[in-house]
Amino acid sequence: MCDTYRKAVDCMSDLTQRLEIVTPEKKVFSDEITFVIAPGAEGELGILPRHAALITPLKIGLIKFDHEGNRIIMTVSGGFMEVRDSKVTILATAVERLDEIDIERAEAAKMRAEQRLAAKTPDIDVVRAEAALKRALNRLNAKR
Ligand code: ATP
């Protein structure tokens, strides 16, 4: 009987589901996994095999799963996740594995966004600058 969250993961550990992660630029990942966590628009979602079908927008955050004995963590900058028939499809605007994150680039993006937000001039698109700042902070925090 799977009566706790942890036990649920253990009980299902022999079952797998397909995870596909795609960006406009490339197919990032495609293989069988047991459990994936993604930043759903209304909170973090953990998906086990046989999960009910769903489609949700994704926020800026982290995707986490185990693959071939390694815990994989990727930053994601938003997109959509579809779960159906034990297949999880993540269509992301941008995804980086931790080793792909360029810290200097993220620091520069953070500084640009902060300067734009501090300037408070009418030509600044505040929503865009805030989103850029969140993406940069997400990348920097993931590396810490
Ligand atoms: P920048 O202003 O530096 O381009 P951004 O947040 O606007 O940052 P995105 O539009 O989210 O960048 O991503 C564009 C592409 O660049 C994507 O392929 C993304 O994976 C990659 N990318 C962005 N920032 C970094 C980073 N710090 N390290 C590695 N790849 C990055």
C-alpha cells in the first residue's frame, strides 16, 4: 500500500514513463524515467507513471528527474507540459542543464534587467525586464 508520497515513488519505481523535453532550438531529452518534477504555473508538480492526463503552463524554475542513476536538474524559462498515456512532454522556451549555464552571461543579463527596472523611464518594458531578471536569477540560483 502506497500511503505516503515517498512510498508512492518507491512503489512505482519499477514503472517508467517517457519524458520528452523540446525547445524551439532542439530536442533536449527523450528517454524513459520514473519520476519528474516541473514548475507548474500553480506550483511544483511531481509526475509519476500513470498520472492523469493534464496540460499546464510552466513557470521559470527547475525540472528534476533521475536518469541512469544520476539526478538531472535543468533550468526552464517557461513553456507547457503535457501528460498523457504515461508520456510527459515539455515544450519549453529555453532549457539548460547545469553544466550549460554561462554564469557571466546570466550575471550580465541580471545587471541589464536591474538597471532597466531602476531607470523607471517610460520607454522601459517593466514586464519584460522583470521576466529577464527572473530568468537570470533562476540560472544563477541553480548553479549555487
Ligand atoms: P540573454 O539576455 O543573456 O540572452 P535571456 O534570458 O534573454 O538571456 P533566453 O531568451 O531565455 O535568454 O534564451 C535564449 C537562448 O540562450 C536559449 O537557448 C537559452 O538556453 C540560452 N541562454 C540564455 N542565457 C543563458 C546562460 N546564462 N547560459 C547558457 N545558456 C543561456
